[in-house]
Amino acid sequence: MTKSTVLVIEDDLELQRQLEWALGQTYTVCTAGDRKKALRYLEEADPFLVTLDLGLSPDSHETIEGFTLLRAILSAKPSAKVIVLTGKCDPSTARQALQCGAFDYLHKPVDIETLKLTLRRASLHYELEEEGRCLPTQSREETFHDLIGASAAMQQLFAKVRRVAPSDLSILLEGESGTGKELVAHAIHDRSPRSQAPFVDINCSAIPETLIESELFGHERGTFTGANETRRGLFEEANGGTIFLDEVDALDLSAQVKLLRVLQERTLRRVGGRENISIDVRIISATNADLMKAVKKGRFRADLLFRLCVVPLHMPSLRERGNDIKLLIEYFLRTHLPPEETEQRRFSAEAMKVLLEYSWPGNVRELENAVEYALAIGTTLELGIDDLPPNVIRNIEGYVDSLKEYSSSNLRLAEVERRYIMATLQRFGGHQIKTAAALGIDRRTLYRKLHQYELAYDSEEKTRRLS
């Protein structure tokens, strides 16, 4: 099998030789100590893996020579995966490198094993991207396991799942709520050599902080009040199979430390126990948060993120999926048809237009709920606009009326927004999750708006000012 080529750009000859020796068994290594030689090798050897020392310039002005060369490399070969090596521990330097298109960055002195793992991740990313770009039209599948989608975004996701499923690499599924992360986790497990072993899923946000360690790793009898027997944790239950950590960003820092230790050592110790128990599990994690931002704010450990995110997979939102909405609507109309009904139902042209134009902040889950709602409310074979959920039709009914009302008034924009949020909150009986979905914003944004406008909802279902 032909080795991949790595271009090592480093002006320190000793470090250059060390990297060449350390990587030589796995890769064909080219080395360059200056910009001119690096660009020549890039053209001649055509490597897609590059390590770049930002401090190439004699006066060590990294922001001049290093970043100039980084941009030149990506301009000449946009698909290249460049891993930046920097002697500076300044977060702004790393951030700028990533903004310029670097795949990752590592601080000097470089840990060789970390560099090898990063190169492995970069190589897999490159292969996945190439497979997605070269996916033939005739191989497209509208249905993949329990996933529906003919769009380019979903076809690329299917291709990546096929590619990574047979491996044992840790996967991080990133995307908005309702995009089908759990379905993808199941698909990866089902196509892996672990398919006959357990698939154990856990929603990290649903377990109190005081119980998370016991749930994950188990406990010994008598460890705490109520521990009347020794209990295996979810990692032991998943031994030999796959564990799916949904909303992994909800873990507190203490739980993150313990999880990191388990991933590094592949052993665990039950709460109150003294025995180290070996485990063999594959980790699939999921989040709808930006974990890099969480790392910068000190809410998530960078080393844990590095372990969990060997291969990140982006879950496309419905806004990225084009005509998949029609496919999904047809699928949900078939699968959710009440058993007592024999004739297939459909949406009118007007109702379908509303469904296609809606933004779907809750993604596939919200679309499925909307179809179920319409099937339950509608009384005819053709479902119309009146059969759609309030949060969908508010864009064409009450919202339009309110705009007419406000446009003829002298209200300030902030007051218009406050009144509209207040009216929507009332319509959903104070239910903040439904209100956020109807407004097309996330819960955190709604909470911020409620605080900004001093809005709260009391037990008598009246929106009022906070005292």
C-alpha cells in the first residue's frame, strides 16, 4: 500500500530530523526549511498532509512569514490539511491559524503521539471529503438505515458513515437539535464489527451531576445512601459494543476528568471500588453546542474534546437539505397514518408551500411533529393550511396581522419585539421551549430576551413584568 506523503516545513534542522524519523515508518516525509522549497515540494510531491512551523522567519515574526506561507499553501492546494506547530501559547495565534484554514494546531515542544493522531485524523478527513466529492449519482440512496435524504449534504454524510463505521475511531456528531444524531449513531454501530454487541445510549443532560459518575461507571454496595447493591455502570453494560453520549457538553468538569481517564486508560473504577475494570467500548458523542467555544470559556476540557473528536461528523440542518423536506413529509405521511385509515393523505399545494418555506428550527423532529399534528387535526384526505401547527402558520397569519398593526403605530422596534414575544408566550401557555421553537430562536436566546424585557409567566397564564 502506497504511503501518504507528509510535507514537514521546519527550519530547526534537529527537529526536522526528529519528525522525519518519527513519521517515516507511516508516511513518506519531505522536509523544507523555507518558503521557496516548501512551495516547490508542494507542487512536485503533491502532499495533502502538511506540518507548518509558524516561526520560519529569522526574526521570529510568526505573523508575517508563517501565516503568509499558510495562505500560499491553501491557495495552491485548498484541500490540503495543514497542521500548524507554534512555540507561542497565545490563543489568538491558534485562533488566527484556524481562521486562515489550518486543520489543527499544536504547541511546541510537540508530542509525537499527539502529532501522529492528528495526522491520522487529517488523513481520514481528506479521504472522506474526496469520497463525498466523487460520489456517483447512480449510487445515491434516498434511505440509509432509518435516515431519509437525497440531498448532497445527506449523501456525503451517508458516505462518511460507511467509511468510518468499520473502524474503532471515536466519533463526534455535531449539529442542531432534531437533526437525527441518534439515528446516525445507531447506523454507525449497526455497520461496525460491534453490531452484535450492546448499543447503550445516555443523555448526559438528563442525569443529575451527583449521579452521573455512578450512572456511567457504576458503584459498590454501601457507597452512599440508597446503594443497597453493587451496580454496573453504563460503560460496563456497553462492554464490547458502543456507548452513545448525547449532549456530552452537559457533563460538568469533574465528570469530564473521570471520563477522560477512562478513555485514556481503557479501565474504570466503580464509585467506592478499588478494582480497575478493563473495558472495550467505542465512543460516539453528540452535541448541539460549539465545544471549541466551551473550551475557550473553560467549560469543557480541550484534552477530552481531542479524545472524543477523532472524527467529527456534521449533521445537516433541514435548511441545508433542499428537497429532502418533501421526501420526509411523504415518508411521515405514510408511517404516521392512523391504523384505522386506509387511504393515503396528502397536503394541499398551499399547505405544502407553507411547509417548504418554514425555517424548521427544530429540524426533522419538528417536521415529523408537524405532520403528526396535521394527520390528527385534519378531517379530509387533503390537509390544508388550517391543519398545520400554530408555530408553522404564524408566519402567514397572526404574524402578518401584527405587522400591519405595528406598521401603523409609532412603537419602537424593541417594544414591537417585546409584545410579539409576550403574545407568543401566552399562546403556548407559558411553555418556553414551544415558544422558542415558534419564534425560530433557541432557548438561551429566549431566556435572554425574557430577562431583557423583564417578562415572566405566572400561574394564572398572564404575561407580566418582573417586579
